[in-house]
Amino acid sequence: MVKRKRKVSGPEALRSLDRALDDIRRDEKQMTRLSADATARISRLREIEAEQFIALAELRLDPARKTEITGDISRAEKQARSILEKHESQFNDIAERLDSIDQEIKSIVEKRQKAQEVYEKAEAELDALSGEVFKTLKTDEKYQAQLTKANEAKSVAEHALKKTEVAEADREEKGKPYREDPLFMYLWESGYGTSSYSSNNLVRFFDKMIADMVRYHDAKPNFAILNEIPMRLREHAERLLEDADKEHAKLKKLEDKAFDAAGGKSYRVNSEKAEKEIAAIDEAQVRLEDERDELARNHSKLADGGDTAYHEAVETLTDGLQRETISELYDQARQTSSREDDLIIRKIDAVREEIVEQETDLAEAKGRLKTLAARRRELEDIEWEFKKSNFDDPRMKFDDDLIEDVLEEFLKGAITAAGYWGQWQAAQKGMNYGSRSKSKTTRSKSGPWSKGNLDFGSFGSPSSDFSRPRGSSRRGSKGSRKHGNFKTGGKF
């Protein structure tokens, strides 16, 4: 018997993504702690190694050389310990801030859920009025005329976007031979043949030889056009989208007036107020996630000894143990049969073997930590797109395997972030989620003007490009002059 798939609502699906992110962050902190513990054990083992060499010097060297060697090692050990203490203090400070941020994120997620409940309640009241309201609007000439204009504007914008996507696909495919030619790309990125080219005479001489060899002047215009066309089409499509948004806003204004007349003003106000609160919460969450991401990177560096201070400490101690005299002392002790020598040498060998084991464990932890950090960022991107596409709307319904089996595949690396997000997008195609229009700046875009698609900006087409802002940068407009993948800078 085939198991019937359970349907989950948009808010329920979002909560599942929140829980998955919470689990990843917890695992990430745990793995960071394991890395830090391994690093700390390696540092302590280095100190034990130094102590054994001091004992060996005490046993075998004459007083003058003994004082010199033990003094050097002790100073190196003391200096290294001081550096490592500061290193540990920084690590603990970041750990505390990460814990604090995780609590803040949990708090605002709960706050968002409460605002979502207010929104859902208001929307339910408005949906109850929508049948009668739209029955009236069907005979409203002004509304119907605006609906036609909004639909036409949307259709034009959608057509322009499709042309842009075709041109961008051509750019990727036809531009590949150019991008894979290192000599061509060297000349291209240096601005050869343009006013921005500023190499000295010797470099110019050799660059000309390269340009003649790869026939750069013949290829450059083709590559420039290949890049330019998608950019211009994207800019044109974005202008059309703005025009369509304006027409849509006019349509929404007429709908709002009709709902207010039917007694729905208080519900509409509550809905819009909740939407603004949710938008502010989402922005706050992004800022916290950005801060956390930066802290997590620094925390990871401190944990695995990747920071400058730790390297300085290790080099200080290692240099003290790799002096020629120390090496000779070790070799001589191995060649004698003294019981005291043998005991110390066995301890040194055991310490060195354990250091190798700990370094192996540390390398594995670093690899796992890198994977966890990548999954977290990708899932944050997906959650952002989920919200932006209004998939958290209560009227949205998804198969539960998207938040169970497929999510697990993504977390294990069996499918990419783009592939996982594409399945979410595919799941909402062809669905109708209501009858009221929404403004471009609000969360839901359902209604007679945008049936079957809650994300006016994407028209439901799967994409591997995530638009979640990271820090001060945005990766939204694929192929634009400011954010594109190719360096034109207006040169060509």
C-alpha cells in the first residue's frame, strides 16, 4: 500500500526550516568546541614535550649548556603560554556572544510566529469577505479597466524576463570557451585595448604578442556583446517590473477601498500592520545571522589554530624545540641505554604520537565544521527565499517529505541547495491561494491579478540564484552592471 503524503501548511514548513537551522547551529558550536579541545590538547602536549626536553637537558648536559638550553625552552614555553591564554580568552568571549545571538534568533523567531498568527487571523476575516467583494468588483468598470492594465503590464514584464533568462543562458554557454582561455581572460580583465589599460612598456610589448597570438581583437567584441546583451535585457526587465508594480499598487488601492466599504478595514489594517512587523523581524534576523556568520568564522579559526596569535605561539614553542642542540640531545639519548634516558625518550615519543593523533582528529573536525557552516548558510538562503516567495502563507500546502526526506538529503549533501530550493518552487506551481491582491512591498502577492503565484518577482521559475542579502552586499539582480559576474565596467 502506497503511503499517502501528508500536507503541511506554509507556516508549519517554515517552523521545520527554523528547527533544522537551530540543529545545525548547535552542531556547529559543538564541532567548534571539539576542534578547540583538540587544539588545546596539542598545545598542552607541546608543553609536556618541552618539559621532557628540559628534564633530558638536566640529565645529560654540563651546567653551562644546561642553563642555556633550559632557559631558552622555558622562555619559549612561557611566551607561548601567555599567547595561548589570550587566545583562549578570545575564544570564550566569542562563544558567549554566539550563545547570546542564538537566543536572540530564537526569541525573534517566536515573535515572528506571534505576528504570523495575527496576520493569519486578519487574512481569514478578509477571505470571508472576498467572495461578496469581488462579486461587486466584477461589475466595477474602473476596477476591471485597472485589472486589465495590471495583467498586461505583468505579461509584458514576464515576457521580458523570459527573454533575459534565455540571453543569460546563452552567455553562460557561449561565453564558456572565452572564460576558460586564461590568456584571453588575462587580457580582458586587465582592460587591454581600452583607456583603462595602464601597464608599462615592457608589459605592453608582451601583452601585444599575446593578443596577436590569441586573436584578442577579433574575439573581444563578441565576448563584450555576449555579456552586454543580458545586462541590458535585465535592466529593461527590471524597469518593466517596476511599471507592473505601479499598476498593481493601483489595483490594490481599489480593492482596499472595496474591502473597507464591506466592513473589512480593521482586518486589513491588522493584516498590513502584522506584515510590516514580520518584515522588520526578518530584517533583524538577517542582521543577527550575518553577525553570527562572521563570529562563527572567527570562532572556527580560533578553535583550529588558524589565527595569527596561535601560529605565533606554536612557532615560538616549536622553534625552541627544534634547535640543533635539542635535536642532538634527543639523538644521543636514543643511542644510550640509560634507564633515565629511556624513560624520558619514551615519554617524548608517546607525546609526539598523540600529537599526530590529535592533529588527525582536528583535521576531521575542521572538515566537518566547514560542511556545517556551508549547509547553514545555504539553508539561511533557502529560508530567506521561502519567506520572500511568501511560501509561509497559511494557504500554501506542501508535501511533508520536503521538510523530512528531501531536507535530510540536502543536509547530507545528496542534493544541492539550488536543487532543494527548486523542489520548493516546483511544489507551488499551478496553485491558487486566494483572491485578494497585495502590494509589491508586502508578503503575499495572490489574487486575480497574480493567480497561482505568490512571488511576482520570480513568476515561479526555479533558480539557483539566492537573493538573500549578506552584510552590506546584495546578490539580487543577476547580470546587472554592479553585481554581474563579468568585468565590463562600461569599457566596451
